[in-house]
Amino acid sequence: MTEPTALPWPAGSHSRSGAVADGDLLALTATGDTAAFSALYDRVAPWVFGLVRRILRNPAQSEEVMQEVMLDVWRTASRYDAGRGSAHSWILTIAHRRAVDRVRSEQASADRTEQVGARSAEVEFDQVADTVSTRLEAEQVRRCLGTLTELQRESIELAYYNGYTYPEVAQQLGAKLPTIKARMRDGLIRLRDCLGTTKGGEGS
């Protein structure tokens, strides 16, 4: 995996090997530097996927959660505190929490299904609220997907809605794997910005 060579890294940010430190990439990501995020993504995504895969077992779900983790990193990079640990550990902590949340969510969903089958068809308020919230979020995502390029949109839809892995998405679209990864990174950044704008404008 090649390291970026023409990016505006701050002085003193290189390790002995010449590679930019994860913490510096994270700091630049917090300023909205997409090149730094891309470099950080390439470096840590395999570690994130490996950790999530060990917890979830399911490859498709692991790919999805890995993307959610990296989106979290993009959104919350400014919250990283170097005094409390390394950037690598901070990111893997997010990954572990996301994976555990997914396991709990899947279990809760299974428990709800059993409860509904075992009792009368009474609809609880919380279930209705969850359904409404989920539909509203889905509508926001659909609107924002419309702002992406065709390749970005198709790549993300195949990965998230159809459960394809990166190599499978590349095969489906007849594109090279690095191209698919780059388009999905760019698409996630645009989705993040669009969703942030949509949510911020709801109360206006």
C-alpha cells in the first residue's frame, strides 16, 4: 500500500520510516482534509474490517459496519484526544463499539420478532416511532444518494443494500477494485455532507 507523497503534512509529522503518523492524518481529517482521510482510510480500514469480522462473522455485515466506522471517523475526527491514546486505538475502539452495537441490534430485532409471534398483534408506541424514524432516515438517504455520481451511487447501493463485498461490487460494475474503493470513499464523504445539511435544515 503506497503512502501519499504530495500532501501538505505539518512539520514533524513523519515517523522514522517516513510515513505520516495516524494522529496527524486524523488531525488533518478533522479540518476537512479529504486527502488525509483517504490516506488514513487506506491505512486503517483493513484493521477495522478484521476486528469487526471477528465479532460479526458475516462478511457482508462486516463490510457495512467497516464503512459506518470510517464515516464515524470522518464525522468525529475532531473529538480525538492524543493525550488519551493513539489514533489507531481510538479508531479500533469505535469499530469495536459499532460491531457490538450491531450484534445487540440484531439480537434485539430477533427478540422482537419472537415476542410479536408469541403474543397478540398489539402495536406498541416505541415500535411505531422506530418505524417512522427509520422511514424518514431512509428518505433522507435516498435524496442524498441522488447527489452522487452514477458509479458512486451504484457502488454504495450494491454494498449497503445488496450486501456485496468490494471485489463483488467491482465485478458487478466491471471496474477495478481501487477505483471502486476510491469512489465509495468519495461517495461517503458527499453523503456525510448532504445528510448533515439535510438534518440541519429540518428545523428551518
